[in-house]
Amino acid sequence: MKKIIGNKPLKKKEGGASGMVLRPELAVIKWLDSTATTSGISSFTTSSSYLPIKSLKPSVLQYETFKIHNRSLGTFYPFAFTDIMGLEKDTGVMVEDIILAMNGHVKDGYTFNPQSSLSEHDHKYNKEPTLNDKVHVLVSVIDANKIKLMSDDIIKQMRTVRLAASDMGIPQMAILTKIDEACPEVKKNIRNVYKSTSLKEQIVSVKSGIPLYCIFPVKNYHSEIQTDDDIDTLILAALKQMINFGEDYVNK
């Protein structure tokens, strides 16, 4: 496949139609979308589906993997999203469940319970996860409007998840969503995204412990009927980094 940033195709790697070189036993690169709140996760995943792939309608209450359709070839791209609910107090997913998911112990279709984590005796518990079952990239999706509103408890939970991912060797990155709502300059012209002082302050204030070069600002699709090259450029830059991180992880 050709990966496009703006109007320019990215340089294709050797290794088949996908342009990706994966270990033989691996079907797809899998990344886990997680964040402080449910707002922003599904919107980014759905925004990604505005690109050359079919529409996704994720349910953050259930653990579900979404493969991405390649219309031109009639097949699926070799990467997938797993979208889960946020870390809200009393209503969000438990940190223990996120860690189990990263280890590949959570089967598709499991419904998260904010009051208790998945038991190894549950039929949705995967006792013998393969590389395909595990998460290859951890993506923290953060609403730009709510960064400064995150509680210390949420920040602590995010840190716990991040440290667990680090212990597993899982690459991490962050997506800063709804940047047009958080910054008037960007709302007026999305090309101001890297010129906006207020947006830079928002990025710096992301308290996830993720390096700045691994934080990607994006504008979500919501009311648009047609795709927009400027919006797509930001989304594709984030997707490209997810794929690169995933390739590095599974091929190490």
C-alpha cells in the first residue's frame, strides 16, 4: 500500500504489498488506544476511518479489535486498533485490565467492569496469549480541552499504565485530539497547528511522561462530509508513527 502524508506518498519499504516487513507468525500490528477520559478515543479512531478505510464504530465498553479495510485491494491493512474506555473514576476501565490487555490476556468481546478487573477464571481471559494477541503500541489519546482538568488520581493511573508498558518494552505515544476546539488560531486555520503558542503550551502540559516528539496533535472529523488534506496530514503522521513503532516492536 502507499501511505500518504498530504499529497506525497511515503517511501515504500521492501517486503510485500503492504510495504511492511513483519515476523511470519504475526498477522497485524496492534495498538491499544487508551486515555484519561472516553472523550477523544472513539473520535480519533473514527477520524482515522475517514481515510482510505471503512467506517469504524467502536464501543469503548467492550474490548474489540478493528481491522482496517483496503478498498483498492479488497483486503485488510496489516494493522489494527483496539479501543477501550477511559480511566474516569468509578466509571472507567481499571488499570489492571489495561495491563492485562497489553499482555494479550483480554479476549475480544470482553465487557469492562469499572468495579472489578478480569479474572483468570473468566471465559474472556486468554491464558496463553500469542504475539498476535498482545499490544504492540500503547497510544494515549488526550482531549486538548481537558489536559489541565485531569485529576492527580488520573495522572497517577496513566503513569502506572505507562510504566507497565515500559517494563514490557511496548512503545508509547500520545495523540492530542480536538486541537481546533482548544485553540482559536487552529480553528481558523489548521495549518497554524505548529505555530500556535497556546497549543504548544497544551502539548508541553501533557503529564503523561511521553517525550514531546511522540505527541501528535490532530483535528477530529465530526461534521465534515468530505475528507480534508490538512486534517488527513496530521492524522496520517500519527498513524505512520504508530506503524513504525509497531514494526520496531514486533521485529526486535
